[in-house]
Amino acid sequence: MFLKIAIKSLLNRKGSVIMSLLAISVAIFVLLGIEHIRQQARDSFASTVSGVDLIVGAKTGSLNLLLYSVFRVGTPTDNISWKAYQEIAESKDVAWAIPISLGDSHNGYRVLGTTPDYFEHFSFGNKHTLEFVEGEAFEGVFDVVLGAEVARTLGYALGDEITLAHGVVSTSFSLHENSLFTVVGILSPTGTPVDQTVHVQLQGIEAMHAGSESGFGGAASYDQSQLEADELEPKSITAFMLGLKSRMVTFRLQREINDYSAEPLLAILPGVALSELWQMVGVFESVLRLISMLVLVAAVLGLGAVLLASVRERSHEIHLLRVLGAPSYYLFFLMELEALLICLAGIVLGTACLYLCLAFLGDSLFANFGLHLDAGVFTQDGLVILFFVLAAALTAAAIPSMRVYSQAKAYNVQ
């Protein structure tokens, strides 16, 4: 009967109740949405690279090395010699090594020079290895493997020929037109910077630059015998990634690389550098959470205002309930129940809308922003937020509830 009276009372004031319900729904949508995107972005951010124990580059800041080697952002301060790479890669503690050479681009997308080991050992997320949606890894000097976004945006398919450019700007007048690269593979989407990368062999980069300087033909007419074998061996690279045989030697090898006497080198742990980078952008995360909290406060205060405004209209209802024997505290809890019902309905509506948006827009967000969002929003943090919302709604309804309680006591006196 108590619940039935509350529902009947809400239906009797359905206009104002619907407005309060929509306000609560929007607040829930924003609050849960921001929290879900924040958590998913953090997980996606942390899973950009996995299974890599050390990243080695020229002496610079750890964040700078992480940004240009993993996220393809910024430019390296210097290169490291191929000799230093070989010496460290041949260490007894190293299981595998992936060299990285940056500096060229194609239509604004970064070109990454590497070796076939990249497709075998590089992993992301929960140690997911790279997979091909079409084709295979490069073998020839002028073979190229495209990330998923590059192929989708530029409309490339297997067998297409592309021209690379010097530098990383979207429009370059320094094209390597004498060296055409043939698309031999397209990677599956990963939601990482790999999707926005053009992959070629290190020898391809050397041959491309040597061909530009010497006037040799492109990929179709290129005669590899025109260059000596040592000319195709890189003189320097940008950085390299290391996988170790045992993680017990990570810090020792890191210290040895940082103290490398032949040239200044820096070795970083990707996980530690990622945590530092996330802390730097944490201020934006805090701002988003503050905005969502303000939206919730506005909605809850609006709910309290609607209930308070209804108190005067309900004087006859209050008097009638008192005549029927309802105690004062009964009316207090009746008002609180009404606030609880509005809040619960708002939670259901807001959560349903968020779930539908994630289900229908998830693929689009992944394709355009590389952000993979799970449709499930009922995480531990999400449940804590919902509990907080319910508590806030009951607190906001305390003032009109006390007003009703006071009126009920007055009727009792009379």
C-alpha cells in the first residue's frame, strides 16, 4: 500500500515528475559515460604496448622516448648507431629485439622502418600479437604493410603502389618518387598507433634514400645489385624494443644500457613511463569528473526543488492521510520514497541510453579514435557511483520531506 500510494502520487504530478526524471537520466548518462570512457581509455592507454621489457633510444626524457617510439608523437632528439643496437641485441639476456626507424611519412601517417620480427614479437593489450586481415608480412625491400586505419582512410588494397615522403607533415614536397612501395599486407585493427602506421623494411628505407640520392629506379625497376650489401644495412636507427629471457635481469640491463660508454643511451620500462604519462594528463580526467558531478548536483537539486514546490499543492493530500491515521513519519518516508522512485527510474533510463549508445557507436569510436569501449557499464566504480546518486537524491529530498513532516505535525495539533 505504501508503494502504491507513492506511485499514485507521482502519477498525479506526472508533468513535473517527468522533467525531474529526464534531468536525473541525463546526469546518470553523463556521469556513468564519463567514468566508463575514462576507465576504458586508461585501459586502452596502458595496453598500447605489452610484452616489451625495455625501450631503448638516444639519451632524452623517458616520456619523449615513449611518445615517439610507441605513440608516434614528437620527434627523437637523436639516433643511435646500428652497432650499438647489434651489440645490445646480441646480449645473452635478450630474447628478441625490434629496431625502429622513424622520420618519413605518407599522407600524414608515420612510416616505421623495422624488421619482420616486429610482426612476430610486438604485442598489445593482453599480449595480443599483430594479425593480418589481408596479405602477409613484408619480405622484399620495397614491400609495405599498412595499419588498419591507413588502409581504410586512404582506400588502399593489396598490390597498390605508394610513394613515401621525407618528414612527418601531411603535405610534403620531398617525395621519394624514385622508390615505389607495394602493399603486401594490411593489419587487423588494434586500437593502438599501429593502425595509423605504414610499416616498411629497414633496408627499404636505406634503399629509398640511396635511390633518391643516386637516381636509381623505383620498386618496379629497382635492381638491388646497384647497391652494395653494406649500403642497405642501416647506419643508425631511432630506437629499439627489447624482450628479455628473464625479468629478473631487467633493472640490471637497464642500468648497463644507461651507462653504455660508446654513446649516450636511455632504456625505459614502458609500464613505468606509461604511468608517468597518464599522471600528466590526469588533470583533464579530473576536470571531466568535476563537470559530471556538477551535472549530477544540478539534477538532484532540481529534484529537491520539484518535491519542495509540490508540498503546498499536497496540503489536502497530507490532511487526508492524517485523517486516515497516517503518522507524521509515514509522510516523511512517503516523500523520500517518491524521490527514490524518481531516481531509480532515472538510473534505469540513463543507463539504458548509455548502453544503447555504446552498442551502436562502439565501432565508430574505435574506427575514428582507436578507443574500444565495452558495452558493459556496471563495473565496481559504476555501482559506487549509482549508490552515491541514490544517497544524494535522498539527501536532497530531506528538506521537502521535513516540510511535509512539519505540516503533518501541525495537522495533528489542530
